[in-house]
Amino acid sequence: MRKLLLIVPLLVVGLFANTGIAQEAKRAITKITGDVYRFQNNFHFSVFTITGNGVVVTDPINAEAAAWLKAEIGKLTEQPITHLVYSHSHGDHASGGAAFGDVPNVVAHANAPAAIDGVAPTMRFSDQMTFTQGGKQFALTYLGPGHGVDLIAMVIRPENVGFVVDAASAKRLPYRDFPGSNVDDWTNQVRKIETLDFEIFAGGHGAMGIKADATTARVYMEELRAKVLAGLKAGKSVDDLVQSVTMAEYRDWASYEQWRGLNVQGMARFLKESGAAQ
């Protein structure tokens, strides 16, 4: 399976390029496996599934991206978009849903706002929800608080693709300085991902991966926490920690050069504000 996954992301379907909009953003559609596809808009990704009775889409990302994607889906199938599933309500993933048109089933967590960029969810759930469409099963799981308060993961079967956004990425550092988040809760979100039954990891950012990449992401956060906490308790300043906590074993991960220092700063801030560093 690992060899297959290393090949799948390369199968970008170049025929779907829309030159009028593609000049403004890097957009592409990749077939993951079976009837599940990954949509790229610059550094953000969503997934969609073509079923025998409609298309299930996820995060629109923004209005132009969603309009482009809707047009490209129309080239792949005559099936209408029947479901829009929001991973969470943060604007960089959830904006522009109206561009998909009048989708009859809009799914979000119970904690999501009444409308997400003007689109009102028609189906909500608290802990878990499963629906079937055209021979496919979509299992949704609430990940708890951490990165946001309404973040869910989706497993698509029979392809066994896990769509996971922001809480973890395959071999990519967490976003900047963990903005606005309880990092311990964030780590628990990753633990929840590890309990799900899937094989292929399709993240909202970064490369494709496998389920084990979620565990590796959690281990990184736990190791970072331990090293920063030890340094703070030893009286080191945050600047000292940025220099000394190199997390060098992860230097080949995406965004290491840009975000490693910010990860240290954010972890130090959280440990101080939470009282853990006292």
C-alpha cells in the first residue's frame, strides 16, 4: 500500500486545467483511488467522491476555487452535487460554499455557526454520523476541541480514504505557532484520528500519506512539548529554546524551515499560559 500511495499523488489530471482561472491559483484534481479525488487550490486541499447517485464534496476553500471545481466535476460526471461536508468552519477552508449551487444536503458539526459564509447546514451531528450515497459510505467523526471547536474527520468507504484537515498532516509541521489553540486538546484530536479505521491519509494540507502519519504527527507534538517544557523549567528563555529545540529528526518535513521556530514559540506560550510550565 505504501508504494501505491507514493505514486497516486503524481496522477494529476491535467485535462481539467481551466486556464482562465488557473493563472491566478494553482489548481489540480488528483484521483486518489476508486471514485475518490483530491482537489488542490494552492496550499489547500479538499476531496470529492463520485457515487452512483450524486457527488459528495467537501471544503469549498473559497468561491473561485469552488466554482472551478464544480465546472471540472461536470466534465467527469453528469451526477449532481448532492452533499457538501464541511470539515470545520475556518474561513480558509470553508469559504465560498454557495458557488456549488443549491446543494440539498449540507453537513457540519453541531458546534458550527448557523451559516458558514452564507451557507446554512441542513444536517448536523454531535459525535458521529454515517450516511450512504450511491454505494459509498461516509463516516464522520467529531475530533473534539483543539484546532477549532467544530473539526471533524471523514472516512470514505470502500476506498478507506481518511479526509483530515488541520489537526494533522502527513510529514508536515503543525501550522505556525498553534494560533488560538489549546495544544493539549489539539494533540487529543490527533489521538482521535488514530482510532479511526482508514488506510489512505488525504489531508487538508501537504502530501498524501497513510494512517501511520497521524501517529507520527502526534509524536512530534508530544516530543516538542516535552523539550520546550523541560527548557522552560530549566529557566531558558523562549529565544534560547528557538535556538536549542531544533527537532532535527524532522528536518525533512514540509515547512520545517519556516515553522519550526514558530512551533517552539507557540508551544512555549501555551505552556506558560496554561500553567504547565510553573
